[in-house]
Amino acid sequence: MDADRLIASFHRAGQAQVFAFFDQLPAEARRRLLGEAAEIDLAEVERLTRTLLAQNAAEGVNLAGLAPAPYEKRPEHGGDPAAWARAKAVGEEALRAGRVAAFTVAGGQGTRLGFDGPKGTFPVTPLKHKPLFQVFAEKIRAAGTRYGRPLHWFIMTSHSNHAATEAFFAERKFFGLDRGRVHFFRQGRMPAVGFDGRILLESKASIVLSPDGHGGSLRALDRSGSLDLMQREGVGTLSYFQVDNPLVRSIDPAFIGWHVLRQSEMSSKTVTKAYAEEKVGHFCTQDGKTVVVEYSDLPMAMQREKDASGQLRYIAGSIAIHLLDREFVRRMARSTSSGQARSTGSAQGGSTDSGFVAALPFHRADKKIPTIDAAGAPVTPEKPNGVKFEMFVFDALRFARNPVVIETLRADDFSPVKNADGVDSPKTCREDQLRQFARWLRAGGAAVETDATGLPGATIEVSPRFGYDEDSFADAWKKLSPKPAVVDGLYLE
Ligand code: UTP
């Protein structure tokens, strides 16, 4: 679109303020502003303004008919061991056939951690201080070797960390992975708007744009050509995980097997909540669909509700680990939210059953957004002055056929680095890794001294190249001769 037509479309949409200072700008700044404006889908902004902004932010979500979602229990919690064994065998078969790829969402801003640089470059392991990306790279490489088929790895970045992420991989020689199988692509951006729906400027020459949420990954996978690449390579399933969780079993055959056997379009892992008020999303059902309801949207009385046996009713917590069917992603990516129906606190397009187009809804987040005023002077707000729009990947569940939720153990799959200290911090994550290494070693018969929480006194580390889950570790440990003593500084590679 040429510049005049683009500017005219903003005028028609009531967004003329975006170009208020255009005539004062040097040529380069004009080009940049036009580039940013061209990213914006004005009809989408108008729709979101009409639906989400019209809502009272304090309005509750629709809880009608909500019930706890069923999930497949682990064998040690009463699940059927034969069904789990069969799932694992089917998952291994899919891996041997090269039908699965890894997918990391790494486009977040990581504000809580306060680390300067892409979060994936943050050092996390206890002894070697390997960065998050290296941990995943080594797990993916090891899984490729184990199943005799190197895996493709898709990594979603953001506009602001894309170049730094690519440079980091290049500097580290892709951690030994085949470069041709590591694919980076940027997620989309959304403009922030004031409470009046007008798009905010960051400066006279730039629009406030921020990543469109991890749910933006579905569109970005399609737009970047990743889905076509998967199709050409015979890959049908994406193993989705977040960049901040080094404990994740990024390639988990049992999980893949459940997904395949149930012909699921989107599957998820759950951990049972540690306590009633734990701040996690809750797997629920509503109108026959599986949904995730955030803790902030589930009344405290429901969070604390118990069943007849004294167990929490809403016990299945979401840990942001999913499997996604390629064609399901394509379907979701290509539908546009109609913004007509409202459910669980978002503007959304309704389900295929009701005749609407299924699409991921946007959520609003009211924020303090630095901007400029009508005269172009900077404004640093002390209270929220506008809204950012984000999509959440778990909202896709409601549109998936045959969604499966399986239980996993927190200790084997989930210890994210979110905050600089306290819960979910580098310290808790380091300790959870140490506990995991100690468990694997003990299971192999090694003498490991630990405290009551299972934390070893010695700082040790197991490279994913040696073992990346209990099975691969057990196989490698069995073959190791002589076996080393578990002392400070032990590194198994
Ligand atoms: P978080 O919800 O923890 O957000 O993201 P964040 O931006 O990383 O961190 P804070 O809230 O600013 O501290 C969970 C996962 O989703 C990815 C993140 O990179 C992380 O892996 N994510 C989040 C995206 O890829 N894009 C987004 O727009 C948001």
C-alpha cells in the first residue's frame, strides 16, 4: 500500500493522531513510522476496541457450567500402567518416523526476571551455567540421536530479541545442531490503545507496539512458512514449551503417544496444584469444551472447593506444555475473531459448532504506557492509561477436537525462571535441577546425600547429552564403568 493510502486509512478509522507529526519527520523516520503502521490491522483494532474496551475491566468471566476437566492420571496415582506404556511406545514410533518437531516460544519480554537480553540466553544450570537455549538444544539433539531422526526446532522470537537470538545461536555454533533444522521467526505485534481506543504513540515517529502474546505463535507459525515446511518434511505434531522452563521434557514419548492415540488436535500436561490458592491456570470444561481458567478469574471459593474425598476439585493446574497438530494450527491461524461472543473474559469468535469462525480471542491488559501528548511532549503515567492486547495459546484448546490432558510430575517437567528472586527464580530452578539429577542417580543405585527435600549437598550436573530424562539417563548410567562418586563438581557428559 502506498503512503497516502495508508495514511488515509488511519484517518478513516479515526486514528489520524498516528500521523500527527508526520510532516515534521525526516525521511528515514517517516519510512519507519509507515512500516509500523502497515503492520496494524485497523479492522482488528476497531473490533477489539468495540468489544474489549467496552467491557468493564472488573467484570467477572463467564463461569456458567464450569466443571473440573478430566485428565489421565499417572500410573503411580491410579492411572492405567498398560495405557501409559502403550502411549509411550506409540510416541517413540512417531519420533522414529520423524513426525514431531520441537517448538519454543521465546518472544516474551521477561520483565519480571529483569535480565538484559533474550531470556533464552539466561544461564540456568547449577555447575556449568548453561543458558536455557543450550539446555533445550542438547535435549533436542539427544532425542534426535536416541530415535535416529534429528528433530526440527522452531523458535518464536519477538521483534526486539530476534537479531540477538539468532546471533547467540550463531556464536555458539548452534550447540552442535544442524543449522538447517533450527528455524527462527518473529511473532506479530499489536498496537497499544488509550481507553478511548486511539492508538498510542511512543514518540512522534513511532507507535507503541508490543508482542501479541504466546497465542500469537499460531499465526506466526503460519505466516512464517513453518507449517508448510513441516508439511514438506512430514512433521505433523509440534511439541510446545516455554523458554523459561529448563526442566521440561521437551520431547516426551508418552505425551506424544496419548496425543496420537486419541487423535487429539491439542494436548496439554497438568500438574496437581500444590495448594488451593496456587497461581496457575485451571483445566476446566465448559459447554463440552476444555478450557483453561486463570487463577485470577476463578473465584477463591472455587479454587478452595473440595470433593467428597477431601481433594481439591479444581486440582489440574496448567504448566504451558502442549502438543499441537499442524493442521489445527493452520486452521486457527487463518480464522479471524468475529468479536461477537464473549466467554471467559475475552473477545472471541465463538466455536465452529455455533456457526462462528473459531479464532483465538484477545485479552486486554491495562498498563501504564509511556506515550506522548497531543503537543508531542512525553507522558509518563502513574496509573494505567491504556490497554495492550495479547492472545494466550491455551485459549486454542476450546477449539481443538479430542483434547487430551495428561498428568505429569512437577519435579520432572516444571520449574520455570520467572522472577529475579523468591518463587520460580534462578535459585529455585537450580535446586529443582539438582534434585532431579540426584533422583536419577539414586534410581541408578548411586549413593547421593540429600536433605529432606531431596536437594543434594554437592553441586553436580548431568548434561542432556548424557541423559535428558529418566530413561535416557538410566541407559547411559548402566553403561558407565567405573561409576564416579557423587561429589561436588561431578559433571556427567
Ligand atoms: P510469560 O507469561 O512468563 O511472559 O511468558 P514474559 O514476557 O516472558 O515475562 P514477564 O511477564 O514480562 O516477566 C511465558 C512464555 O511465553 C513466551 C515467553 O517468551 C515465555 O516463554 N511469550 C510470552 C512469547 O513468546 N510471546 C509473548 O508475547 C509473550
